[in-house]
Amino acid sequence: MWDVLPDAARSIVKELIIHGPQSRTALARTLRLSTGSLTRLTKPMVDAGLLVEGDVVHDPVNGRPTRPLDVAAGEHGFFGVKLTADRVHAVVTDLRAQIVAARDEPISDKRPEAVCRQIRGLLDELSGEEKTLVGAGVTLGGDARSAAQLGGERLVDSSYLGWRQVPLKSLLEQALGVPCVVKNDVAALGNQHHWFGAARGLRDFALVSIGAGVGYALVVHDHLVATSESDLGMFAHLVLNAGGPMCGEGHRGCASSYLASSSIVAAAGQGLRRPVTYEEVLRLAAEGDKVCLSVVGEAADALGRLIAHIATFSMVKTVIVAGEGVELARVAKDGLDRALGANRRGQPESVDVLIEVDDFREWARGGAVVAIQSFVTGSD
């Protein structure tokens, strides 16, 4: 039935998924539908079990007894995957992206067909017999990008997996047996926050991810701004200080030269004259080590400037900071705020900075979310 739903009906489902059970009166008002039209659209979905009616309550709008509508969230399962250079992170969720099972494991063989088989194995372990799997979303980052078009399918490049021109969507659908969506991981995380996370209810916000790389997603007027992978790659090399350090690609003073975990580790290791890990650098900075304080302080200053630039150029009022390197924003929050204020005419409070947790399950959940969005809206 989902395949033949009109756009108005899909809007009803989207509203209920994001905002929870609502009366027919409230739904009609929010979606600017007549109560007759709403009833006509929802009745077949209730009859088919796509929507369910709750217990009788009094409508807050008119005081009349009503049975709020909701989606049958637990009846639909979605599979989300985040690929890194060496691990597969996987989750199974319901229709509201609530995680019901999760697992991660090392990638045993980086050939595309082998990775797809490994993903299928994780799906078999996590899905069980409890719910019908509707779709899957697989996300990956770095310089993975749509490299070409072949028969309408986007081909994926990924240097850290050694992939070139891989028809990943087709391979995944053959392995999993369900419709699949392949997305940039930062874009998927932005979608996850938009529908179910820190930005739920916001029409405009930006997301910055820091860690192995520096990523960016922008939502304006309730829609993720679509762009090419090459354009997204330029964000990591936005110059913040022309006299700053050099990144791995030879750019001086770009965002990556300050914020990529490899840049932070290299700078701290040079100052300490020994190898260090990213976590150790942040711990030593928190403990007052001068070398690590200096490195982390410069990175926090760069992050504050980067957030200020994003807010000024895009005019969003909320910026989410996420990624495996996000602890930097907590350890050096004061420095971040100072740089933000200095680049926002002394008004750091003009931008709401939300610092998220470092959890790869949230990235995998982003894969499930883009599958949910494709299922609900009928498009990738």
C-alpha cells in the first residue's frame, strides 16, 4: 500500500513519525487539510494497519472525545549501517528510528562484494523474526562520492576502502533483498538529527562533524541542502588562517589542518616528542599539559571560527557538533566560545551550539533514518 500513497497521505505519516500521536483535528490543522480530507486519507491506512488508533482522550482543541492516530512503528524494521575504514557498525530500528538491536565488527575483507556479504550476515544476526524489514541505509564518508552515472545508479569511490566506481546500491540490494539507500554519512547524520535528534522541530540548522575528517551538513527551510561530494570535500579545506599549519593535502591553515584528529595527534606528538593518541591528547589537555593545551586550544579556536562563519554565511541559529572527535568541543568549550564570540561581534549567544555524544551507533542510525525517509517520502 505504501507504494500508492498520495503525497498528502505521506505528509500525514511523516508528521506522526516525527511528532508522535495526534488527534485528527490537530493533524488537519497542522497540514492545512479539511477534516473530511484527513478522514478520507487516513481511513484506508488505518484499515491496512499502517496507522493505529489510540485510546479515547479529549481533544485539546475542541474538547471532544477522540482516538489519536499514530504510526504502527513497531511493525516496520529498518537496517542502518555506517562503514569506516576498518569496521562495520550496524543497527536495526523501528519506524521512529528507535534502536532495537546493534552490533559492530571489523571488516574482514574490503572487496565490495565481501563487505556486502558481511553486512548481510549482520542483518541476519540482528533482525530476527520479530518484525518485517522494510529497507536499509548504508552510509560512508571520507572521499566516498558519486563518481559517475551508469544506468541511473550512482557509483561510489572510497579511497579508505580501496573502492573505485562501485555500484554499491545494486550490490547491497542483491545481498540484502530489500530496497537500499546509499548516502554520505554526514548528510545521513544531519537527517537523523532533523527528524529524530537534537534538531527535531527546527527548520534551519547546520551540523559539523570532526574526527578523522571534517564534515558539514546544512538544513534550510526544512530540507537538507543537496550538493556534490566534491563540494562537501571543499568544506574541510576552508582556510581559517592563511599562516596556519599544513594539512595532509598541502593546504595551509584550513579547517582540516586544525581539526582532523590526525592533525591534532601529529601536532601534539611533535611537541611531546613521542607518539600519542587523540584521546591522550584531550586527557593531557584537560590535566593542564602545556603542549596539549596549546594544540587543543588552537583547534577549539579554529572550531569557534568555523562555526561563526557557518552561522554568518547560512544565517542558521543552531549548529550541532558531532563526530568521533567531538570531545574536543567539550574539553575546550571556553576557547570555542571565545572564538565564536570574537567572530560574531562579541555575541556568542547568537548561535546555539549543541555538542553531541561520540557514538558510532548514531551514525549507523543515520543510515536507518535515510531508509525511513525513502520509505515514507517515496524517494531517495
